[in-house]
Amino acid sequence: NSFDRDAIRKTGGEVLKPLIRQTLVLSGEMKHPKGLAATAHALAKISTRTSGALSDSKVWDVLERNILQAAALATEEDAFSRETGEKIPFGISISPQCCANIVWSFAKTERKSQPLFDA
């Protein structure tokens, strides 16, 4: 509602810091395209409704990196997690809906990512 938006605007996004912090803490576990797309979509929606409170956050860099890794997994036979070294099996696909949500999210927040859009 408008009260929540106003509160976020007045604090300059301070009330969103726990969300950003938790997303960054869990970033190593964020590997599935559907979850990545949903997270990007939710953050973009919050950001656009709160005058860009999340648009400059490093959380977008983490999302971009994880999305690029997921795209690579869709094309390689096997991959390994950079964080844990565990094998991630081939076959994780990125649906057209996930792609649409990711593209919308980055476009709506005016995030430029040539590697992402080339993937």
C-alpha cells in the first residue's frame, strides 16, 4: 500500500536492508533458474514501486552472476559449484517464462548486462 511505499522512500530504502542482507547470505544457494527469476522479478517490482530503492544494490550483481551460471549449466554437460565444488548435473533448463521475468527485471531497473543478454 502507499504507506509502505512512503516509508521506504522516506528511509531511503533502509527498511529493505534486511531483505538485501538475507538475499546475499543465501546467494550461494540460489542456483535454480525459476528461483532466480522470481527473486529478480520481486526485487525489480519492489524497486520500481519505491523509487529505485533496490536499483543500485550489489544484490543485482549476485543475481546476474548466478543467472549466468544457470545459463551455462543449460548448455554444458556437467558443471561444478564455484562455492562448494560440488557437481551440478546437466539438464537444468531455463523456461521462456523465466527468461521473460529476468529480462523484464533487468530492463525495468535499467540494469545493463551485456553478458546476460547475450546468454
